[in-house]
Amino acid sequence: MNYRPIFILLVLLGLFGSGSPAVAAEKEFPVPPSSPNRLFYIQRSNNTNTVIYEANMVAGHRLNPEEPMSVYWIRYAERGQRERLSLFQWKMAYGYKHESANRPEAGFEIHLNAFKKRAIWVDLQQGKPVALTTINGRKACLQKVFVQLDSDSGLVPKVRYIELFGTDPVAGVPVYERIMV
């Protein structure tokens, strides 16, 4: 599976409007504040700005069928403020399409606009929202995506790899996958 175009797009979208210099590879990235509805987040090595995905709940503690996830930036490289995605960022990378899932353990099947080939199933498990996907061939609760850029590649950085971090929903052990691009 060729992930290169997807992650080049993610990188380019992250560069527009970031207004901050690249972050050194050794720098520690912030962990977003916990939230009962947070599903997962995306970070890239070019700066600490983070895209957050949260379950969008409605009355009766159900996922909103019109928009099951809320997506927004935390602009750590600026003032740490919360910001909406631009229309371009939503359509080309960080937004998603969804439909009711045909799997009993998932309420909605989600496909990120820039990562359409790997489905994410969003539902409630034991009253808590979860995002399930396949990580390293195993079913896992997705927690974090990290995109490592090649800082020496010039104006348009090349993606070196992407990392997926999650937890096995039964055993509770960490699950990890690195995808070389």
C-alpha cells in the first residue's frame, strides 16, 4: 500500500498556517489534556501543533449520527489555543467521511480524508467512546498517530515514516506499527 501521497499531503497541510519553525526530532511533544470523549490525535515532527479527534456525543449518551467526531487543532506552537480546521485542511487531510458500520462492535465506520484505506470504527464500549482500527495486524484502540518528516529534504519535506500507537482492547497492552514511506 502506497502511503507516500497521503502523508505528503498531511505534511503540506500542516505547514500552511503553522507559523512556527520546525521542531527538533529530540523535542518532547505535548500530550493533549485528557478528555472523556477524546478518541485519538495526530502529531507531526515539523511542529507541536496537534489535531484532536473527539467523539461528538448527543443526548442519551449516543454518538451524533450526523457528525460522530469533532476535529480541531491545539496550536501548541503558538499560544496553545484551540482552533477549527480550515476547509482546505478538512477536505484534503484531517476531515473524514463516515457511515453506519456493518460490524456489531462499531457504530460508525470512519475514513480519514487523507488515509482512506485504513478504516476506523467509532463506537461506545462500556459507555466510553473508542476508535478501533488495525495496528500491526491486530485490532486496537487507536490513541495517537505520529508523522516523522525528513528535515533535510528542502522546501517540501518528505515523510520518512508514520507511527500508529494504540492499545489492545482485550489485553490492555500497547500496540504499535511503523509504516515506512
